Amino acid sequence: MAAMDRTFDRSSLGAFLRTRRTALQPEDVGLRRGQRRRAAGLRREEVAELCTMSADYFARLERGDGPQPSEQMVAAIARGLRLTPDERDHLFLLAGYRSTRRDLRSQHVSPGLMRVMDGLTGTTAQIMGPLGETLLQTPSAVSLLGDQTNYTGNARSATYRWFTDPADRERYLAEDHDTHSRTNVALLRSAVTRDGPDSDAADLADELRRTNEEFAVLWERHEVGLRFSDTKRFVHPQVGRLDIYCQLLLEPDQGQSLLIFTATPGTDSHEKLALLTVLGTDQFAADID
């Protein structure tokens, strides 16, 4: 973890935040402009909500009289302001951090995917990192799959959880488990080949080979080229089985992807997914036919 640095530049940080805030328009973050809007760009209150902080705290940072923000807070600001990777790194330097923690860098969502995500209000969707890390979910995605954004360490990877957490498999139809296991291993093998022996992908594969017999056996098959089906069969704890179509939008520069889940109109799965979308919570009871 990087230590606080005496090069924390309050004045430049404040100026940078102001320029980034005023450069953003409501439409850039999925907000309605409204007829009485006079502010150039976003209001401080709107940015504070996007960053999950108080408006007073953000205003102090802009004025240059706030305390040094933590690395986690800087990462939240970078995401809320839809910063590019270069802008994010610049923000960390202004805040006094000579280097960005690797886990915080990997959680930074592509601004392009964020713009698309902002327009998906009411849609079941989530943004994934290159090793299956869930970076952002809509409320109905949380309802469908559970909150996947709060894991730490190797557990951030969906592949790691698939082989180490039995509860992770419960949301998928049992007869599909073998195919999911083989595909997870094949995709991780491709990532190791692409990123090299010193990569995060290689570290994850080594850990799973040491600790999980199923993974180790599948790894020795050297299978490649497997892909997850566009249609996924889920078993939700409240509404039961859903057959869902998964559309993928890839951001190749950062290896991130946006998954959008839909169901065929008129089907039982479509009605159940609509129920999850309306309720947007994983804590409810529903009749299962």
C-alpha cells in the first residue's frame, strides 16, 4: 500500500477536479439536464453522489482546503468523474501517491463502458475485468447474481470463486457446471499465454493448481478456444430458473467487458427478469412455479 506523500498538491488537485467536473455534462453520466440548469457541467452535489461522498467533502477538495483523500477515495473520484487511465494516474499523483495500488488500478472502469452503463437504467448489466472481476453492477444484476463487487484478493475473480466457493455455482443449472468449469480453465489458460508467466493470470492459475484438484485436472487437458454460451441458465433462490441471453461489449484496451442480460419477451424468464429489475434487490420472496 502506498504511503501518504508530502507532495500532496491541494491547489492543483482542486483545479483539476473543477475542470473535470465542469467538462462533464449530465448526459455523460445518465442524468437529465432539466430546463433550469445554469451550472457549467455537473453540480458538485451530483459529482459527490457519483463518487459516494458528501458534497461538502468534495467542495473542500475543489477549494483546496480539504484533507488528503485516501487511495480508495481517489479511486472513487476517478470513477465518478469518468477519468481516463492517464487522468486517473494524474489524479493519484496530485493527491500525493507516487504509485497506484495494483488492485485499485484494476478496478478503474473504462470511461467508454461507463458511458454505456449510465444509459442502462433499469437494465440487468455489469462490467467485468480481464480476470472476471465484477467492477460495477446495476441493481437488477445484483438481484440476479448477488453483489459481486465487494470481494478482495483472488476471490475478486469469478474463475477463482467458481472453483473455491460452492455457493457461486448454485446460481447456475447443475447440468451446466462441467461446461462452465472447462470454459473457465480454458479462458484462464488463454489469459496466461497472452499476459505471460509473471502476470496476475499466471499467479491465479498457479494458486488454483496448488489448491483445487478439479482445476488441476482440467488444466492438464490444455484445452483452449472454449467460450461461454450466449444463453445462460440461472437458478435464482427466489424466482427459480431463468434462461437469459448475454450480450457482451468488449473494451480491448483495458480488457474489460460489459455484459447485458436479456430474456425473450413473452417467456417465463422474461417475466422473472422483469420482476428482478423492478425490485432491484436480492431480499424478497416470490412464487416459484
